[in-house]
Amino acid sequence: MLNISPFFDRQYKVYSENVKSRNKLHYLIGLYVRWKQHFKYERAVRIARKHGAKVGEGVIMPLSLARCANSNLTIGNHVSIQTDKIDLRAPVTIGSHVIIGSETEIITNSHNIDSVLWEHKHYGIQIDDYVWIPTKVLILPSCRHIGEGAVISSGSVVAKNVEPMSVVSGNPAKELRKRKCVHSELVVESLLGGDYLIYKMSRNYK
């Protein structure tokens, strides 16, 4: 069950005020739309957890990813994932408030090209809090850490670690500048209509 009071106290007062400003009809329509989405996303999370993944609160993920999840997958709280192209043969740790767009691919394994046996090499990746990885990004096994607040431009190929708060782009991705702030007041799950519990509670939040 979502621990709603500390959740709002920390970050989401603006969201709450927006919901409370809606008239009753507008609020009820929004509640109904989110209610339908809620069960779909909750089902995906249940399946992922059943398969051994560690998944926090307010996580949005496609059912196709949940079905192939395993104990290598760890996801924090309030995360939106639109892709199922995440290689889970090695550990993948995703922090909280992370946004990962559609058609993004994360590869965590490779081969030892200097070996006559060409055996697998398992790397894994850690993605810290408040990272935004939008659409059609390719993250290679040589990238093993994406720092807090980093942003990766759509279409980029990431071949090395990304520093915290860096905005990177290109093939291979290179730093363009530093981000000025993180999306700390965004209800991440609202991006795909998965904010039913927060939406419902915020009506009466004081």
C-alpha cells in the first residue's frame, strides 16, 4: 500500500493541488481512466515479482518485460519503463524516478573476443535515480553505470559510463552539458496514466 503522506510531503504538493482544483466531473473521469490502467500495470508488477524481480511502488512496465523478468532485475519507486528490450542475463539495477522510453535497448552481455572459446562476458548496469533515457537509445555492455539525473538524447549509442547530471548525445554518446535540475516534482507514473492511487488520495490530501 502506498505510504501517501510522506510521499506528498516530500515532492508532490503541486500535483495534489492540480487534482483538487478539478471539478467533480473532471475528477471522476480522470479517476475512471486511471482505474482501468491501474489493473494492467499492477498485473505486470505482480508477474515481474513472481519471477524474482525486486520492484518498488508506482512502477509502470510493459507486460512483455514483466514476463521475461528474473532475479537480475531491481527497480526502485515511481519508475516508467516503456521498453521490453532489457537484457536480463546480468544484473540490471534501476533507481527511483527513472524514465525509460520505447524502443530503447539495454545490452548487458558480450563475448570474450580474445578467447578461442568466445565465452560470454556478463557485465550488468546500474541506472541511478532521476535518469531519463528516451526513445531508441542503445546502451552497450561497456556502459555499466548511468549517474543520477543524467539525460541521454534519443537515438544515442552509449558506449561508456555517463556522469551524474550529464546530458549526452550522439554515436558514441558524448556530454553536451550539465543538467540544471532533476524532475523532482513530476509524478513519473502519471506519464502513462498509472497514477491511480496518487490521484485518488490527492483529492483529500491536506
